[in-house]
Amino acid sequence: MQIVQRFILAALRHRTFFTLAEANAAIRERLEMLNNRPFRKLSGTRKSRFEEIDLPAMQPLPETPYEYAEWTKARVHLDYHVEVDHHFYSVPHRLVREQVDVRCTETTVECFFNRKRVASHLRSHLKGKPTTCSEHMPRAHLEFAEWTPERFISWAARTGPATSRAIEEVLSRRVFPEHGFRSCLGIMSLGKRFGDERLEAACERALFIRGVSYKSIKSILENNLDKKPLQLQLEPTPVHHENIRGTGYYY
């Protein structure tokens, strides 16, 4: 480094350059002179030694450029996901509660367990959202994969408006609608067990008492409360009497 500074920078320190290309050309010229200058105590030049020793040992550059990566450790949650920068990535469900090594680049997130890669995902910057691979899901969760909130609501609408509103309420109470899928499937099973007509009546009662849940609707059906008429609250009717003064009396 000292030789380069003295031979190139010191030699050019008094010159004025008006473009970067002009400066690079002058540096390249001095560098060529330095590499071809004979050694004082050795035979050859820097260029000849490079061609004899270094060049034969050199290998071609990698086909893909180097990509910077960060490594961290993460514990697998009960939902078989790990959290990386507030996003959740799935790993095989058998690794629940295990600690994995996570390699993050600008484009990918890879998870390793016992030095073997067990998951690879495209990196996402959506905070609070999951990226889930179906191969990582346990069999029980795979049953939910084909369901969507829209499909549940569409099914409920065929049973009746009260059932549809009940399903919408179950899904809306969850931060992630998928967390309400199990309750929705349970309500669907009640329709098969008790019939659509009774399920519609039970959902209407559940909405009336503000107790919309699978357990509440099931209890209504098992206790035959859906067969009882609802005690709807009547709107109060105004009372007119000569001894009752309204607000207009005081003006």
C-alpha cells in the first residue's frame, strides 16, 4: 500500500483532473508502470510473478454474486411458525418448541435444524402476516386449507340469514379469521346433526342473547331452546295524558 501511494498518488498529487474518467486513466497508466517495473532484489516484475504464481491457481468467479445474509436463532411456536422481523414463516410441525437457525437475506428466509435446511421461503415484509407451506401443516390443519371466510359465509347464507350473521360474527372477532375456522366447522356439523331449520333458529336466539359461539349454539340445540319463542322487547310507546307535561310546557 505504501508503494502504491508513493508511486501513484504522490506522482499525481499536483495534477488537476476535471472528470472521473480522466483521473482513472492517469491512475491506470501509473499502475501499469508500477506492475512492469523490475524488482530491485528479485528477478522479474509484479506482473510476471502474478502470471507465474497467482494466475494458474485462480478459479472462475461464482455464477451468482455474493449475497449478504444474517443469521439468528428462533424458537418454533405452537403454530409451527417462527417470527422473523414481525413476519411468521412455517417450518415442519414436528419441530414445535425446537430452536432453529434462521438465515435471512434480502430475498429469502431459510430455517436449519441440526445443520439441515428444513424450510425456505421468499422473504416478506408484511408485519403480522404468516407465510405457510402446506407441506409443513399437520393433517388436522390441512383440512382447513381449502376453506376461506367467504366460503363459510356462503355456506351459512344457504342455511339462513341468522346463520350467516352468526358465522360473520365468529370470524370478525378473531384477529386472523383462520383462527375461527374450527368454530365454524363445528357450527356446520350442528346443521347436519339437528337440521338446517333448527340451526337457523338457534343462531337467531344466539344473536338475540349476544352469545354467538359454537358452545352456545350447541347448548341451545341440546336444550331445545331453539323451539321456544323469543321474548322480543317491544318498543316503548309514548303515553299521552293531560297530567303529563312535555318539554314544550316550559317554553
